[in-house]
Amino acid sequence: MAYDPSKRGRATSSVHGGELRQQEANAITTPIYQTSTFWFQNSQEVMDYQEGKTDREEYGRYGNPTWRAVERKLSELEAGEESVLFASGMCAATTTFLALLPTGSHLIVTNDCYRRTRQFIDEFLGRMGVEVSIIEPSNLAAFEAALRDDTVLFFTESPTNPYLRVTDVPAFVEVAHARGVKVVMDSTFATPVNQRTLEEGADLVIHSATKYLAGHNDLLAGTVTGSSEIVEPIRKALGVLGGIIDSHCAWLLLRGLKTLSLRMERHNRNGDALARFLESHPKVRRVWYPGLESHPDHEIAKRAMLGFGGVVTFEIDTDLAGAIRFIDATRIPYQAPSLGGVESLIELPVTMSFWDYTPEQRQSWGITDSLVRLACGVEAQEDLIADIDQALSHV
């Protein structure tokens, strides 16, 4: 069987994608280009660069060879033409909105998404005269009803946070594209290992690379991938807004990506095992995990995803005091925000992310006092289950 680099597996792309075979000094790994600017040998080189005759770097806000390796690897993993790196996932999302939404345009988003994304939409896009319609995740009829002549973008996470709702991407894309609307998917929880939304028709895919892509709870980064045509204005906006990643951080992300496929295998197994254990536990009221038959989007997830990730959301049959006793009794997961690292993390959304909101606001978003989000790391699954089981005995 002949080897075809254009059809290689995701594990091989994780390791080799985007990196030059011949590095400086014959190094295997891509170097860290720790420089803020790049020099020209003469004025002709400058003019050739300005006229687009050469492909090289000029200044550190516009590009860096270490970034480029990461961007090429991400493009291969996502089956996209071009990728852009940012200082954080939020920077990726906000820069995309600012670059693609004209003043007075219309945006459709889902209500089960990251609270800071909702905050940016509420507090900043309104100043630009951008109107927003909010729909329930996976509600295609509501999406169709919300479409207007001035609708520019549909944005959603899939799976969403914290209820892990999964979007039927081809169905939404068909409706959106018929009306000239672009579809932007935040696939942080899925990763390109579990789902490639660009192949399903989405126009852009966003990641908080802080999470699974980097995988070690040690950096902040964001990414956007899509066609060259749609990515170009986002890259130009980044050069103006300046939310860039530094070269050392980019190198750490590059290193993390090399083990993405391996790590996701363990995250998927741990998430599935914990979800099934919790669903059968008498002190757990309900579990949300796309791999469970009880999840409202299970059939969509089965069609679209190769694995269901390491995040499990569940509600304990208790009050806030009981939920605090449970979470404080865990010994393996760290009580912390974020997800996708090798270490398991656990949180009560009511105390970690929504403490400053009113009970009425929390209720409207489905944030109850005993809701728990567990982001399984890569520890031994039997140890995780035993720890969660003993912690539940404190409820």
C-alpha cells in the first residue's frame, strides 16, 4: 500500500503535520524563534516583500516561524486551508466577531455557551449596533425562524458548555448557506480528533487551545481555521488588535499537539466510564454526556463524533451544602476552572463561574446549586471512579 501524505491519519498529522522535514541544524523539533522583528538584507528584499513576491516574516505582531508551524499543523488536523493563532480562545472568538460582523448586522448564537462569550456579545457587540438572536442548542426550527436578511453569522459551541449539546452541523449549514449566512463552530470540547466540523460544511472552527490542544494546563492560546478567503480578514484584524501569542507559548502548543490523538483516546475512555458510573449512582440525579443514550443529542453525536471527550456534567441529588461536601472530598481532580489537561479538574459552576449572578439568572441558564462539571484527565479510570464514589458518600 502506497503512503499518501494527504490521507494520513489524525495521529500521524498530530505528530508530523505542518512541520518542516529539514529544520535548522538538522533538529527534529521546530525551534523557538525568540525574536520581535526580522531583518532584510537590502532594499530590494523590502520591496519584494511589500509587493508579495516573497513569503517571509517582517515583524513579530504579524507572524513568527514557530507560529507558522503550529498553524500548518492545525490546518492539516482540521482539514482547513489556513489557521491563525491568538493569545487565548476568547481572543480568537472576539477578533473573529470584530472582523466579520459589520455595524448594524445580525448574529445568531445559542444560549448554552461560554459565559464570557455571552458577556462580550452583550457588552461590546451592542455598541457596534450588532443585534443578536439567542436560540436553544440543536433547535433547527428556532434557527430558521431567527434568520433575517441582515444575518451574517451563526455561532455555537459543539459540544456546548456545560450541558454538552451537540449541533447537527450539516443540517444547520444547509439552512444557513441557503441564506448566505456563515457558520462558526467552537469545537474546543470536540477537538479535530473527535470531530472535523469543516468537513461537515462549517465555515470556521474555533478552539480555546488552552484546553485539549495544548493539553497540560500550562498555557493560554486560541485558534481559528477555515478557508483562506474567510481567515484573511481575521488575520489582518489580529495584526491591528494585537492579541498575539508569544513564540515560546506557540512552541509549547506545538509540543502538546503532537500527543493530542493519544491523549484524546484516554480522555474519551475516562469520560465515558465516569459518565456511565455516575448515571447508575443513586445520589446522582442526572448526567449529561453525549456518549450516553440518555443525552438529548446522542444520535447526532454518534453520527458526527469519533469520541465524546472527557467532560462530564452531572447534577447531584442534594443542595449546595451537599454539593460542596462532595467536591471538597475529592482527592484526584483539582477544583479549578478549565478542562482538557492531563490533570482532572472539577468545579461547581454556581461557585466557580456564576457566583456573582442572581439566582434568577442562574436558573435561566440551567445552573443549579448541585450541578458539577468534571473534566477527566488521563489518570487511571479505576482511580477516578473510586475517588468520585468515595466523595459521593459525603453527600
